[in-house]
Amino acid sequence: MPFGKKEDPARDKVQGAPRHAGIADLKAKTPRYITPGIGDNVEFQRERTVEASKKQIHQELERMRKMPGRPKAMEYFEKVAEFFTARAEEVKLWKQQGGKVVGTLCVFIPHEIIDAAGALPLRVGSGFHEAVHPANELLADAGLCPMVKATLGCKMVEASPYFSMSDMIVSPTPCDAKMKLAEILQDYMPVLIINMPRVKSGSAVRRLWTDEIHILMDRLEELTGNRITAQSMRKSIDKYHKAHLAWRRFMELRKRGNIIWGRDALLVGQMSDIDNIERWAQNVQKLCDELEARAGKPEEFVDKDRPRILLGGSPIVWPNWKIPTLIEETGGIIAADELCSGMRIFRDPVISDESSLDSLVEAVSDKYFYPCTCPSFSPNLEREDNILNMIKEYEIEGVIYHVLRGCHLNALDSTKVDVLLKAKKMAVLKIETEYDEGDVEQIRTRIEAFFEMIFVKREFEGKEGKAAEATGEKVWGTATPVESKGSMEDQSYKAEDRVETGVTGPGEVKKEG
Amino acid sequence: MTGKNGKTAKENKASKGLAGPGGPTATGWAVLMALFAIIAMFGLGLLSSGMRGVRMGIFDTLLESGLGAFMLVLAIAGVALYGRRSREDPSRKITVSNWRVVSMLLWLGIVNMMAFGVPHFSTTAIGRYWFWPNLSSRFLVYDPTTCIQYEMNLEILNGAQSYYVTIWVPLLIFYVMIFLLGRFWCGWLCPIYLLQDGLGRIRSALKVSYLDLPPKAVMVLDRLKYVLLFLITFGGVASVTNLLPKFFRAQTPLSCEICPARPICITSQQIAGVESWNTKFPWWSATMGICVILLSFKIRNFWCRVCPLGAMMAIASPRALLRLEKDGSKCTRCRICARVCPMDIEDIYEAKGSQNVTCPTCVHCYKCVEKCPEAGCLSVKFLGKTLMTSKATSVGPCTVKPKGKPAQPEACLTK
């Protein structure tokens, strides 16, 4: 606000009705979306969804365990990733002791503020394949993003323990699907909708976003009965900062080469959303220690010569490990990701040189808004820069752009990314998919062809690179030619008989990507 | 990937070591800069005092220019040392902000002690013609350096006799300095900045937030300083001539009448017993001084926003040899630089490519470089050589340690 005092619409009772009167008003008085008959066989559906989800989690964990050279420290993250067991028990205990749980959607909600209010922040976006089906019953839009469907489905049949235990959901409005999801969820539970500006320029935008965060603070104070003070804020910022530093260390290590499977790294990142953040940070440090201790030994790299892939696009939420599993079982490795469920969680730290509450809140809300590379922003230069930087820093050889069917923003951005990267002679593959596993074999074939192309590119550019080295030029994205040797025996998706494809000419293959 | 060939491994190492484009030569360049400064100080001091017919022994000249250069070396070595230290020690206890305070205190202690009644350390006057903006005043018995603003007024008034020669020399010296180091002076040596900085630290410790000026107010204050410069330069001359009606006429130029440093000088000298207690207390400048103190408490760097001397420097500082540069490709556009900037500069955040981002308003406090979380994104460069660069490890946690009980009870989190 100009000249000092922050104007708070929620507190401004004199000038008319407040925007959000309280927690009670965040839930719909009468259902607007739930028509009679929808909740008829919830019990049956819950059983089915939970069973299928447990199976899905178990299956993905088994697949990950089969990969060679996994660090021992991953056991901890696997335990958290079991979802229905240890961590769910903890949260249950927390609830029994009178603690409050606040569920968040998307990467925009400051967990620091929820933590400072004394509540437990959990990100509740869902990756359960089975949970899509109950939501289909309710939604009039069959083409909606499956992640949103699954999230709604989880609430409809109470399949996710964290969702069910949440006292309140905080949902920003980055895309149409999330906006309406928040509104529909209001039929079930209190949902605070945060108005999120989608163009980042101007001081009014900054004020709007900070005001929204202040409203969130008011609701949290009302929910928990604790007051958010500068001290509690500072303490939780420090807590998350430690997690950030641990994550940065992990990422620095990943720049060395293929030291860890991409799925493992993805899992580690995502568990920060539902785990106790301090304990999570300690375990990431342990993982880093272990990886660092391997340096120079033969087991340093899990598989040195696999093509390093940047996975970008729509969120990939645990346990929807379809694409990552396919990439790593087809002979590639995810070296970095550009997902809001991955490296974007810890994209930038919260930094403030002031210690008043307002300044701290501003620092926190800035962190969650300005550096974010969500495709909902326009113009999104940050994202382009970020992808180019990652390609350089992580020595990426190919970009796989994953689009969930119905995620329009990512689908539209894929063109931009494609044009941007093709100009830099980077191999790009766009995969459009859903939550079900019907298209697995088709995608596998495409990814295989993509890797073949990268191998040809290696051979092709390896020569060129040497020539350029001699003349002193630097060729960007140079890679030495290596024989393709993915661990094909470990394939756990039902493998068809692979036919050894002969090396085709570079021009011919490039058309395919 | 490491292991593929030696070249990439080396690159990896370089990116891990977080060395800037200037590499490890920062200290070497600091030494070179110091030598450069000594020569500049010596030569310019000699030139300027020679123009004025001041005679001095070679020993005194060396002493005084050496002292000035020593101060500069301390300040610059601070920057270089800071860069080195933080590379070795990621926890980084010494921040660049603290180095600045040390530098300002040293400058205040050694050069500006005369303002507090401490006698001049040498008999010659060469130091008086450095024309570094300073806590100097006509009203000081032992004035350390000459106030350039007063000098300008005086020269415009009486310069016709000497064909204005003596105004060009101070201006030349002033602008040579600005050409070398830009507004480095502001953030590292200025005594009024020290006052502001201290007030800001007190405010922050009291957990009071600063007044977030809207962009328009920032712009207005920015323009205001040029108006002030014009007024006190030409209006200052008018105020002591017969051009104005009697009511507006003053004994001293306008710049002295409203100078916020003047009451400090006079009162401290009176306390020290150098100045007589019968000297008239400068009410106008005292009011101004109090206003500055009050406003600086709530508004970050209030005085710097309206400083007329700053306006003189701002004209040349973006093209100075000492500059702040940004590597646009490394920027994540997190807006931290814009938020921590005490001058509310948005240009660094908004700059897209790689370029010189030294703004006319930049006071070289390097808070943005200190707080930038991206390695090598922002860097301080002198003649293209990196003196200091932002570090990924610069995400040093918070400046204040949390106290009291934790907000979240240590509850249920079993093993």
C-alpha cells in the first residue's frame, strides 16, 4: 500500500461486506454441484479407489527398487511415499492432538505462512489413476485435466488420507480447471480461493498478491487461534530455508552426471510437500552425503551413458509415474525437470533483510509468485530462460515435454518451447497423455525412437564437436557417441519384443522428433 | 556429464567453484585499483593545490594522499575480501553490508574527526582539495576537506576575478573521481549514509517495517534532487547578492542554510570547545537535519533520494568504470534485488539481457549482489574485471535469529 498501512479488505468491516467473512463461509451452505445420487455408492468406490491406489504406489515403488545403484537413503523417502501408512499415521496423531491441517493446491501457496500459524501444510494434488473415475461422474466436462479430476475424485470418495484430514484447502487460481475445482470443492469443505494475477508486471499486481496472502493469514489465524508473529514467521522461514539449501546441494550434485535416477529425485522433491520439512531436509542432506561419498568410485554413476533428459510440462504427481518410468525403462534418465511438482517447488529462496512481519510476509509472497515459471503466466520469459539454463547446466541432450490432456496452458506453451529449442538444435518430444495406462506401449515406441535420434545426434555431433574443438569453437549440447545400452531386462511395463533398429540417417530421424 | 571428457569436467568444476568471469584475480585487481587511487589522489591533490598556490612539503603531500588512498584501499579491499571469504566459507558471517559500515566508520573516524573538534593532523591543506563529498563545512575550524557545494557557490559569486578557473578544477577532480568509482562514495564513505544505515538497522531491530514508497513517489523524489541542486547552486548565489529583496537575503549561501550536516558540525565543535557557544544556532539546517533523521527512520535512504550532491554524481555515475552488471541468462526474476534495494531501483530486476545495470540512483551498497541467490547473476566490475559476484551460497539465512517458543508444537512426528 502506498504510505504504510496495509489495507485489508477482510478486516474492513465498515465499508461493506467483507470478502471472506470467516472459515464457515468458505464452505457452501447448500451443495451447488453435488446432485442427488452422486454420493450413492461412495463406500464401494472408496474401497476400489484406495485398493487401486495402494497397488499403484506399491507397483511404482517396486519398479524403482529394481533400478541399479540406488542410494540407501532413499528408503526414508519410500517410507513417506507409501502415503497410506507411516506418514498418514503421523498426521492422524497430529490431528488427535488438536493440530490443524491445511491442504494446498498448486505450488503458489506459501507453506511458511501456514507453518507460522501453527498448522500443518500438506499439498493434496493427486496422482491416483483410479480417482479420475468418480470425478467423471460429477463433472460436466470430460476433457478436464486428469490431475484436477483425480484431486476432486479423491475428495469425493475420501481416498486420500491427507485430503480427508485437511481442515481447510487453500487453492490459487492459475488455470480454469483449478478455479472451478476450488469452487466445486467448496461443496465438501472450506476452500479459500486465492486470486492469482497472471501477468507479473506493475505494482498493483504485487499489492493484490500480497493482500491475498494477508487474507490467507487472517483465515489461518482464525483456524488455529494462533497469531502469526514476526518471530514465528522468521522461524518457519528458517526451517524452509534449510530445506531449500539441502535441495540446492542435491541439485548441485546432480549436475555431476547420472548419479541418481530421475524418478528418485522427483520423489524426493515431492515428499517435501507432505513430509515434516525439517526431517525431510535432514534426510536430503543424508542422501547428499551418501552420493558425495560415492564420488570417484565405480558406483558413482547409476548409468553413465544414458541420454540426459529434461522433463517439462504438466505436473507429474506421485504416484502417477507413468512417463518417468517409461523414460527410464526405455534407456534414458531424467537429469532435471521443469515441473511444478519437481524442481519448481524450491526454485528460489525466501530472502529478506528486514525483520518486521509485513516485510517477511512480502518476502515470502514474492518468492511464491515472481520466480514461478508456471505456464499460466504471460509473457513467461522466466520459463524460457529457465529451460535454456537447465539445458546448459545439467547438460541435457533431449527435452521431453509432457502434456496432460486438458492442460491447455501447457499444451499451448509446448509450441513456444518447441520453437525455442529447435532453434538451439535441441531434440524435443511432446507427449500428450492421460492418467490411464492405455497408451503406454505407443508412448514407449515414441520415446525409443527419440532416444535413437539422440544417439544418432551424438554420433553426428561428436564428429562435429571434435572439429569445432580443434578450431576453438564451442558446440552447444555436444555429446560423445555412445552405444545404446539401456537396461532392457528390467522393464516392468509389459515389454513387447524389441526389434533392433538399424541406425538411420540423421535427417530421416529428425523428422520424427 | 563428468567422465565423458576432461573438458566438461573442468567446466563443471568451474561452475561449482562459482568463480565469476574475472576469476580469482579479484584481489589483484583491488591492489591495482588502490595504486591507481594513490596516483589519482596524489596527482589531483597536487594539481588542485598548485592551482591555488598552496605550498607544501613532499612529505605532507605523500602523507595526505597516502591517507586518502589508504581509506580507498580499505573500502575496496573490503569488497574483494568479502568476495573471497564468502567463496571459502559458505556460512558467510561477514556480509557486504557490514563491511560498508566498517568502511564508513573508519572514514568518519579518521577523516571526519575534525568535524568533532579534533585538530587537523597536518599543516598543509592538500587534503582540503580532494573534493570528495564529505562531512565538511565552511563552519569547521579544522575542516577536513572542502565542501564542493560551497565552493561552487563561492566561485560563481567571486570567480569573475579568476576567470572561473578555480571552479573548473574542483569540478574536474570531482568528475574524475565519479568517472573512476561512480557513486561508490555514497554507500561506502558518506557520513549521512552511515546515519541512515544506523537508523534503518534500529528500525529493523524494532520490527517496524519501512514505508514502501509507491513508484510515483520514488520518481518525484528522484526529480526533486535535481531541482534542489539547481536551487542551491543558483538560488544560493542569489541569496547572498543584492538580486533578491532584503527579506530573502542571507549571510551564507542557501546550500549552507539548509545543509543538514551543519548543526552537527557546529554543536560538536561547541562541545569540543573549539567553537564559541555564542555562535548562532542554524535553525533552518537543524530543522532540515531533524526532518532527515525522522524520514530516514521510516523511509529507506531518504537523504540519498534528495541529496543534491547525489544529483551531481548521478549524471555521470552510470558510465563509471566501477559498475554493476547483470547476466540476464542467470536471472530467475525472483525480484529479491528490487525488494532489498534501499533506493527502490526496479531496473535491475527488469533488465532482460546482460548489461550494465548501474542506475543513476544506485548508491553502490551492493545489497542486491549480497542477496541475489543465483551464482554469477549480479556482479561488481571495475574495468570489466569482477570484484564481487553473487553467490548461490549467498542464501545465508536470516539476519535475525528467531527467539521464543516455536509456533508449531513438537508433536506427533514419530520416527
